[in-house]
Amino acid sequence: MASEQNKMGLVGLTTIVTVNMMGSGIIMLPASLAQTGAISLLSWVVTALGAMCIAYAFAKCGMYCNKDGGMSAYANEAHGKSSFFIASYTYYVCLVISAVAIAVSAAGYLVPFFPWIKTTPIHTFIAVVAILVITMVANFWGPKITGQISAITVWGIIIPVVGLSVAGWFWFKPEVFAEAWNPHQDTTITAVSSGIALTLWAFLGIESAGANSGAVENPEKNVPLACMLATSFTAIVYITSTSVIQGIIPNAELAKSDAPFGLVYTYMFNETVGSVITALAVIACIGSLLGWQFTNAQVSKAAADIRLFPKVFGEVNKDNAPIKGMLIMLGLELLLAVMTISPNLVKQFNVLLNLAVFINMVPYILSLTGLEVILRKQNVSQKEYKTAAVIGTFAVIYSIYGVYACGQSAVFWGSILTMFGYIFYGFVAARDRNDGTPA
């Protein structure tokens, strides 16, 4: 355990949580949200409130449940071993889908430099495959290299987005924003729901907020506070940057853009600046993808270490990298990339995004419903229990709303993928029975 003088304070923890959430999640959203109109900004408000509830609930889970497995361990507290497996399995599937979605984002931002990428769906597929392979191979050198690269590249999108949130207002035109407000004349409820899955995608990563509570000063106070501050700051940046774009670029043009942040800086300055921002976004995507692929390799390795995944996922090389598990993951990513080939990068991104968000809501709901059990086991005060239980309940309700907002297609295919997980768990449970260990 870290000594008190080496522990992280509130500011440090808030910074880490903020960086974890931002990453490349925002990179294609302005174009996706523009398909509904600026009215979809209301989705950010709803999602920000829901994300703050989720962040607080996960922070409490992380403070009082120190077992390995993160969300899977929280789910196990309330639902048992099968829930641990399903939470791990669905999170693994979510990260596979997310990796392909991020690769599609990177391909979109590469188009200005390599126009051939968008000439045919096959060319786009080749670019996506190349990005997935390069980032996966970079992970073969272990966690230290991955961490160093990701810590630098993530700023390639954070700096432009934060910069736009502050400086972009000098180019903001109220009449452009007004024209973009509700171009399709949707009802407010329809417009908000259409943007929920998109905006929730940008906050994925909240689940890691309470993971480092053991290395934090006064975790009972600082962990929940850091989660709330980081989520609030991230929400403000997301809302302001998206609002600014809607008031600079005409909605019809923004909705068709494969690189919205590069486009807005072109409007603000010139094509050279826009190209620099686009290049930074590509670098951020590559770094983010590198980090997510490594995270997923570690998720599957942790599950393999406790015999819930095949042991091949737990085998590591001399650099402590589970290469065999990574290659299996890469195969799944390439298969998914083939299945989602589309001539429209934004459409392809949205399909993957909705599916990833739905799949990720499964471990969210399973783990968040373990909060009350965790609090009871720790004999927390009645006041703390009631506060956390109420906020946790809102977090679960919002997560269920997130499932609804993903749409019928995502729920249909996501449910089928989840059901396959129970087939796999049947073999795991049977193996444990044969070993004489409790299932």
C-alpha cells in the first residue's frame, strides 16, 4: 500500500479521471449529433446528470469493494459468479466493438491526407484493418510502453476540444446555430432520445473512476468528489465544444463531415490549421485505441487468471503482454470490421457506437445493482447508505434508459451476443463442478 506522502490528492485524481473519460470519445460526435440537429445538445444535459450518478455509484463501489475484477467483482456481490463472468464477457465484447469504432474514427480523420480511403468501402476497410493491426502490435511490448504512448497521445484531442470550447465563441454565429436547432422538426423527447446513446458513448470510462482508491488521500471524501468534479468538467467541455461547432459550421455540412474538429478549425483559421488539428485527432485516436486494446487484453487476462476465460488469454510474454489473447481479440475485431463495411463512415461509426453502448450497459447495470449489498457488508452509516442507494438507483434507471435509446437493432443484436455469453459460462461452470470446486 502506498505511504501517505506518496498518495494522490484530489487534483491529481480529478485529472486522471478527466483524461480517462475524454480521450477520443468526442471525436466523431459533432457530425453524428448534427444528423438530429443542435436540439440534441439537450441529450448532453440528460447524459451529464446520468453520468454523474454513475460516477458517484462506481466511486462508492470502488471504495468498499477491493476485490479484483472491477465491475465484475461488484456484480458478483449481488448476483454471484455467473454475473462476474457475464460482466467480464460483455465488457470484453464492448471493448472489441469500441476498438473498431475508434479505428473507423481514425480512418475518417485520415481521409484529408489519404483521399483513397473513402473512394470505396473496401478501401475504408483496408484502412481500418491497418489501424487495428498497427495498434495491436504496438501493445506487444508491454504495459509500460502502452502507458507512455497513451499518456501523450490523448492530449491530441483534449487540447483542440478544450481550445474550441474557450476560443471558438469568437467565430460563433447565432443565426447558424438557430438554423441548426431542429431541422427535422422532431419532438423534444425524440430528439433527446436520439442523442442519448451518442453522448453516453463519450462518457464511457467512468467505470474506472474508483479503481485507484487505495492510492488516494482520504478516499471516502476525495474519490466521490473527484468523480463528480471530473464528470462535471468533462460535461461542460463536451456541451460547449459541440455548441460552438453548431454555431460555426452549417448543420448540413457538419452532418456529412468525417473529421468535424478538423473542419471547424479550417472555418476558424485556414486549411493548414485544420490539417494540423486533424493530424492531432488521428494521433489521439491511435493512442486511445492502443489503450483500449491493452485494457481489454488485461480484462480477459484477469478473467483467465481466475479460470473464467480460457487459459490462453492469461499467457504472457517476457514483457508481461498477453500476446495470444491480443491476437484472438484482433481476429474478432477484424471479423466485426468485415461485418460493418459501409460506404458512409459516420453511419458505420453510429452502428458500432449504439451496439457498444448497449453491450456496455449490461455490466453497468449488473455492477451498479451490487452497490447496496456492498454498502451493507461494510456497515456504513444510515445516511451514507441512503444517499448512495438513491443516487445508485438513478444511475441504474439512466443506464436502462441508455439501453432504450440505443434502438431496436442494437438491442436485438446486443442481446444475442449477451446470450452467447451464457453458453460459454455453461462450460466454465461445468469445468468447476468437475474439479470439485463450487460453481
